[in-house]
Amino acid sequence: MTAELVRGQNHTLPQTRLEIRVSAGSPVVAGATLGDENGVVRGPEWIAHPGSPQLPGLEVSQQAAAGHRLAVDLEALPETVHRVTVLLALPVGVGGPTRFGTTAAPFVAVTGLDGTEIATFTLTGLDTESAVTALELYRRQGAWKVRAVGQGYAAGLAEMLADQGLAGAAELAASIQEAVARSLARSVAPPPPRTPEGDRVRHASGPADPGPAPAAPPQPPAATPVQPAADPGPTPTAGGPIDYAHPRRQHAAPPTPPPAAPPAPPGQAAQPVAGDATGWSMDERLYNQIWGMFEDLARAAAAYRSAVDFADSRMDQELDRSLSDPRNRIGGAGDRAREEARAKRDELTARAREVLDRDLAQLAAEAAVVEPALPAAYAGWDNPVWHAHRVPMELPMALRLGDLHLPERTGLRIPLLVRLPLERGIWVDSGRTASEAAALTDSDRLRHLAMETAVLHAARLLAVYPPGEFSVHVIDPAGSAAGPLAPLVDAGVLAGPPAAGPQGVASVLAHLTRRVDLVQMAVRAGAADSLPPDLDTGEQLLVVNDFPHGFDDRAVTQLRYLADEGPAVGVHLLMVADREDANAYGPVLDPLWRSLLRITPVADSHLADPWVGHAWTYEPPVTPPGSRVLEQVLAAVTAARKAAGR
């Protein structure tokens, strides 16, 4: 039976391998500290946080999210540890809430590895606090208990850490927040909140018989999908309660998914079906299905890696115990102990791999039926759907930016989808210091590939927006991107010729800055009809090549303004740049880089999923060798504009 705790209440823990699940009204930073018998944190090495997520017996998430799962193995903690304190803090400088009083009350649950709740605690009564001690697990007379704390700190994470006796609390708090800010530029935007029934609808026959499972280790942290940035979070009303209703969620049930495939024979997995997730349209079903596959692969790989780590740790512990006796260090007894420990490790690892291979095979089968069924906005450039593409009359839900895969099975690719309209800009990193693959590529070749990647993204956006509702501007100060830009220029789909030189840069930035200013003022005044007739109110994309070449201080300021304020009123950035080239501006551009989703023109392992934080290998989009699909698609865009009189 679950114990529903109130502040100060405690409860005995019936097991030592646990998950601590956190659900908050907005993205929060989750961490944990280890304390000695006096509750003192002896140093930074006793704190698990996004910049250092793993300690013996403890693992936390690497990102700020509205949901977290912290893994705890109390038996694996050092003997000097008598207390584990779970901390929550609001991220700093990311445009979110600055105090817990303006968000939904955080909810914390202590569960077993099977998901059974042991104790729960809702942190009510918070106001100006920006950090809070949620729970503490403590050892008393050989037994472990959990206590609901709910102690908030208005001065934030630094005050909280100092309260636990940590020297240098302010510096560590700043480094934690910086680690969270850095993760924003490398993280994949999470999907929308799930429906009450869940995004994934399994087939009627259910999953295959899982077979023998490996010994369950502490699961790595996982964050449930959080609300997208475009959805405004709950805000307090004057003198009234906070409305926690999702502003865009439909209240009627979505359409029933397609009929499931006939039941599979016993012991076999059901045949996958394209569009088997819930949704209001086939596009939405496929979108939800792809995100479900993404999550399934992330969690399957996490379970396998955790099982392997557990098997290795268990082998080390058994060897330490066996060889602690000097009589077993030499002779046959020691050799037998080593062989037995390794055999147990190999058995556990083999069982974990068997389960992983089964899950990977099912996901590969699902990908094989989903990929051919994807609409153009979700499809790769080699998909035949592009050869019959017609510019749509309605905006699709999302856009494909490339593919993601993990080393456990590199051939299993998950499409990287981002919601439309774009909620954050994109940065194509053309620097050679970005990765090993980039370091092995010639600088000129890398810049050329980066601009080709940007052109493919711009072309896809033009192709999936209704005619005349999307415009592309290009800044190419030195004219170095003439080759990659040729398909866009020849098709006549750009808003104007690529801007060159300082004057061209200033002209385009002034035009888009004026548009942002005017639309913002009209929206705030409720006077959209008063906009000038020459103002294009459609979505705008600014492609910037070779930044910061050709940019003076004023231009840099305008670019930062567009990055911060543009997405909310339909102006988006697609940067092609080497961050090292912008070092002359110092830290002034750091917020710009953090606000953009970084992708690369060559395969690179740098993107993190929103559930367990794996480093996924990103594969940029490419057209098939010798194909003219790009020219055909741009010709369709031109024809659609002429037909619409745009």
C-alpha cells in the first residue's frame, strides 16, 4: 500500500533498489547529495547533478525536464553515507519560471524497480523558492527510511548546498546551471504531452513473451516527455487559482487507430502496423509512433547498458570478497573464484543481450513498415513520396532533420522530427573541432557540406509549407556559398538574392528586425489589422552562412535579438558557422549558441534524447547520388506559388 507522506513524515523502505520519480509543472533540474552521519556533504564528489550524473549507487538525469527518474541502490553506497537528499531546482537563464510558486506543485514518488509505489509526496505551499529539498533517504539502526522534507530556498541552489555544509556552494551551483544550459544546445526537443491513454497503442496480441530477463540493475534516470516551449506553462491569474489545463489539448477522444494486425502465433511478436499510435490524423499517428520508437530504443539500450554495468560490478564485488582471504589469492581456489565470477558476468550479459536483440528486431520490423508510409515532411530524400510531391495546403505537424542511431544497432535509424512552426533555431556546425569526423574533413569541404545541409533543410521547409506562407532569406557575406545555394537561386524560391557584404547583411537584418518589432507591437495591442500592407506575415527563415564574417557589433546584436524574439512571431534562424570563429566576441554570443539546436554536416554523436540522455549519432540528410529530387521539389514549389498568384 502506498504511503502518501506529508511534510516531515517518514516511512520505512522495504527494499534498497529504488527509483525516485519526479513530476513538475515545468522543467526542473534534479540532483541528489550524499551525507555522512551528521548530514554533511563532504565535497563536490558527493553530489550527483547534470554535470556529474553518476555516483556509486546513484544516478540522476543530465537535463532539465518536467519529469525525472533517479536510480538509487542503497546497498551500493559507500559505508560512510547515511543520507541521500533529493534536490529540485529551477534552471536559470532559460526563459522559464523563476520561482516554484508559479508552477504546479512538484510530485515525488519512491518506487520499486517494477514501478510499484512505496511512498509519495506533493510539495505544496511553495512560493518564492527556486530550489527545494524534496526527500531524504536516511539510515537508522541498520534500516533505510524515507522522509518528506519540502524545504525551499529563495536564494536557489547555492543556498541549498551551503545549508548542507558544502564549501564552495556558490561555484558548484553555477557550474550545475551552466551544465544544464549547455545541454539545451545538444538536446532533442521533447514531444508534446501524451494523451491519457498513452501515445503508443500496442497490437491486440500484445508484446512477445519476454523470456528470461537479466537481473534488474538500478535503472538509469529517465525524463518523461515535457511540454514544448511553444505551449505556455501555467500562469497565475489575478486573485484566482492557477489553470493547469493544457492550452491546446483536445478534450474529446482522438480517433481510433487502425485495426491491429491479426494475433500472432504464440511466442511470436505481432506484425507492426504503420500509424498504430493515437492521433487526430494519420500524420499525427505516425509522428507519435516515431517518438514512441525513439523512446523504446532509448529505454531498451539503457536497460541493456545498465544490466552490463551491474554484471561487471557484481563480478568485481565477488572477486573482492573471494580474494580478500590471503589463502585464496594463490593456487586453484583463486583461479576457480575468478572463473566463476566471470562466468556469472558472462551469463548475465548474454541474457541482457538476448533481450536487447529481441527488442531491436521488433523495432527494426516496425521501422521497415513505418518508413515507406511517411509523408514528405517526415520522409528521407530517398523516399519515393518526393517524386509525386505536391505542395500542401495545410502545415504538417513536424519536419525531419535527419536520422539518429545508437551503437547497439547502427542500422536501426530513427527519424529526428521537430515540431512546426519551429520553436528554436538550428545551427549547422561547420567547425573542424566539433568532432573526430569533422577533424578528418578538409575545412573547405566541411563548410561546403554544412551549407548543402542548410539548403536541404530550407528546401524541405519550402516544400511542406502552403504556397506563399514561407519565405527564405540568405546572408552570404563573402559569396562563398554560391555553389550550394544554386538550386534555391535557380528555382527562384528565395525572398531575394543572397545578401553579400556588410551592406547586404545590414539590409536583411534591418528588414527582419522591423518585421519582428511591428508584429510584436500589433499582437500586444490587439491590432493585427493595422500592420503595413507590404509586411509579409508568413513564416520567415534567415539562413546565415559563415557567421561572423561581415557582421559588426550592431549586426551581432540584431542577430541575437532575432534568435530571442523571432520564433514567437514567425522569424527563425538557420546558422552555418564555426563557433571557434566567433571567439572574438567573447561570451556575448554564448546565449545565442545555447538557444539553437546544433546539428552537423557529418555524422556525429552529440544529440541527447529527453528520456535517458544517451549520446545519439546524428546522420545529416542527403539526397541519393545522381538524383535530381531537390530540383524537382523546388520546381513544384515554384509551380505552386505561380498557381496561387504569389
